[in-house]
Amino acid sequence: MRILYSVIWWLVLPFVLFRLYWRGRREPGYREHIPERFGFFPAIHPAGRRIWVHAVSVGETRAAEPLIRALMSRFPDCEILLTHMTPTGRATGHKLFQNEKKSGRLVQVYLPYDTNMMMRRFIRHYRPCLCILLETEIWPNLIRQCTCHQVKLALVNARLSERSLKKGKKIRSIMNEAARGFSVVAAQTETDADRLGQFGAGNIAVTGSVKFDIEPSATALVKGMKLRECIGNRPVLMCASTRNGEEARILDVLEQLDRNALLLLVPRHPQRFDDVAGMIRNRKIPMIRRSTLHDLSANALSPDTRILLGDSMGEMFMYYAACDIAFIGGSLEKLGGQNLIEACAVGKPVLIGPHTFNFEAITKDAIAAHAAIRITSATELMQRANELLSDQTLHQTMSDNARLFAEKQHGATERTLELLIPLIEK
């Protein structure tokens, strides 16, 4: 099966290259550093020890931040090699670790495509002592080459939804071989641990989610306060990380939201910013884009502005700090939902749709803690938002519950680090 998998990779590579250039029309980053995707990298200085962390895109990169900083603190002689698959993930990593890159403690590159030849070239070039994969990233040839070159493997912040479990069972032989390649697996929940164990993964520990250890920076919170001053005294409903199909449903029922309220709409993918702006203009809804507010202290939103479009990267904590209620996108459509942890960390009541299979356990726990409310439609989203905006007691209670829920989940980074230390010290 793995041989067939490898053959398929080689057959589709011409189409993959075409897709890079196609996506590069709207995201120029896809046309940059292309040799890296095929296993060709710049010359490097030898490192005493190099720890490789793979974070696919934005969410995984931000989740990796507390763990990377903990590794740097515990192993000051080690260099961190941070790999990505998307330009937005790479840009996020650059923003988070600018100082570390300047000092030479961290290097960023794209992960090559999962063929034996490219992975072999990558590993021989960088010679890491440990490979850390985040969440659900299981690449058969990557794991195979790490095993061949005696590079220890760890899967951290691991999760596996019921849907992914069913898909994995269809290629069980590949999944079993890959799962057995991990020296340690740090699962988010007992359910995730059980599902991963079904593929033969050993040495599984339940550590919780490292995303709970992400702390909003003081700079982000200050910017959030400035944005709120720019908005004024109006209540703010934030729809965060919305995905294709959800914005239209939200805009269709916007009139049901309190007329004095502002909708802060933040699409998940930057390549869709212009499309969403076009939807709003076509409906003739008064809007302003975050990208036009160059100096928050010098701007003020007109009372007629109905929507603030969050068309910027790396400012999610600022947006959460500026809102009153946060709806978490990816959950109205059957997309599995997005992470609600950051909203809770800033103490915002959370509304979330019916489709949360990517974060099912955390979502259920947040609802049980009365930090979040599940809604079933865009109409109910507006109804619940109006209730929370008009009931200050309920709003404050949910806000306190959200902050307490996030605080109680802290510690996953420390627990994960304890599992990794023996692998690095060996």
C-alpha cells in the first residue's frame, strides 16, 4: 500500500506544481521557495542538535508556539527547524519567531512532498535528532525515512476525529505502519488516545491541548482596546474563522441582529477576503475593512457601518479582545468547526454551530462549563447573540466561565515536554 501511495505521489506531482502556480495568482506565497517543496534547500551551518517541528498551517503554527518556546528554554544549545505546508503558516511562524530567526535559533522551510526521495534528501540535509508532528499529520514516507535514519518521532497535541478514524481504516496497512513509527504520542483526550491506539500506536499519553497554553500578548490586547475605542460603545458580535458558505448564511440574516450592533466578520482564509468583501458590497451593507484602518487611534467607525471585515493576518487575539461575543466558524457548514480556545482565553462567551467533529471533546466540555452555547442555524445565531447582548448578567456569567474554563486546561505544554525530554537527551 505504501508503494502504491508513493507511486500516486509521483503521478500527481505535475498537477501539484500547476496547482501551486494557480493558487499563486491570489496568494503569491505559493510561488515562493518552490525548490524546498521538492527537497532542495539552502546550505546550512552544522547544528549540535536540531529539533524539527512540523506545523502545517496557521492553526498548528500558533499551537506550536508555547511548545517551541519551552523547547528553546529547556535546550538552549538546540536549533529549531520549523516546517510548514502553506504560505500563511510560514508567515505566521515568521511573525511569531522573528527574534529567534535573527539570532539563528530557528530556521523555517517548507516540508517537501511525501516521496521517499524528497524526504530522504530533506532528512540527510538537516539531520534532526527529533521530529515532532502536530495534531493529525501522519505522512507515511516521512515516518519511514525518519525510522531509516534513526530520527525519533513524536506526535503531539494529537487528535483523531471519528470521521478521520473511518477514513484511516480504509488504508489500515499504511496507518498501522505509520503509527508504529512514533516513539511517543501525546493525545489531547482519552477519546483521541483510544482512536490512535486502534492503529497500533504505542506509548500514548493524554496531555490535553497545548492550545490552552497560548497566551494573548500584551500588544494584541492593547490593539484590541484601541480597536474597541475605534468602534465606540456599540455591542460587537464577532464571527471568527468563517469558511466558504457560512458568510452568505450570516449576511442573509444580519437584519435580525440588534440594529445597534456591529458584526465583526473574520474569514479563516486570506484568499477569500476579497470575495467576502464582494458579497457584502453586493448586498449594499455598509462596511469597512480592517486593512483601511491604518492608525486605530486616528479612526472612528461611522454609526452607519454595519460590518467590520477582519481582512488581516495574525490579529485574531486583537479581534477577540475587541468583541463582546464570538461565534466560531467552520461549524455552520459540515466542516468540523474551528478552535474556540482563544476566544475563551480572552473571556468571551462562545456560540458554535452543530458541526464540531474536529474539536468535539473541547466543544462539549466548553458547553458543559457554560462557557459556550451550541446553535443550529444562522437565525439562531442572531437570536442567541441578541439575548446575550441584552442580558448583562448572563453575558458576564458566560464570560467568567469561559476564562475559568481556559485557565483550568493549562499545563499541556509542560506535560508534553516531559515526554519529549528523554527522546532529545538520548
